[in-house]
Amino acid sequence: MKVVWAVGGAALAVGVLVALGRARSAADAVARTATPAGLVDALNRGVDELRAVGTEIATAMREQEQRLSDDLLAAPDDVADARSLRAGRRARRAAADTDPWDVDDEF
């Protein structure tokens, strides 16, 4: 019976030591963060994360802008064709506005 109690006590001691080790590890992490060097490290990691998020957002915005430009804007060749067509229409309209029989004679 003594062996059972000895094994039980040893198991309990190991369990308590493991729990204390975990608690100490967590306390050490908090204490390390509370030091000036730990605060600087935490701030640097936070700034790095914010930069990474900003880069991802900028990349996504550029991709979306390109997608919208491709979907909504006309191709450069189509724009050039439309400009030349409009220029031809303006020239014909300007020529039609001048009446060849409308001569201003001073009598």
C-alpha cells in the first residue's frame, strides 16, 4: 500500500511542478513584456503588422482599380477611333454652317 501512496504522491508532485512551470512561463512572458525592451519589441511587432496590413490593402486597391479600369474604360484604340470620328463630324458641321449663297454684299 505504501508503494501506491508513493507513486500517487510522485504523480501529484510532477503535476504540481508542471502546473507551476506553466504559470511561471506565463508570468515570465508578462514580465518580459512589461520591461522597456519587451515593450519596444511588442511595439515593433505591432508596427510591422500594421505595415504588412497596409501593404496588403494597397495591393488589393491597385488590383481593384485595374479591374475597374479594364471593365469600365474603353480601349485606347477605341478612344482614338471615336476622336477621329468626332473630329470628322465637327468638320462637316462647321462646313455646313457656312452658306455659300450667303454673301454679304455691300450695295
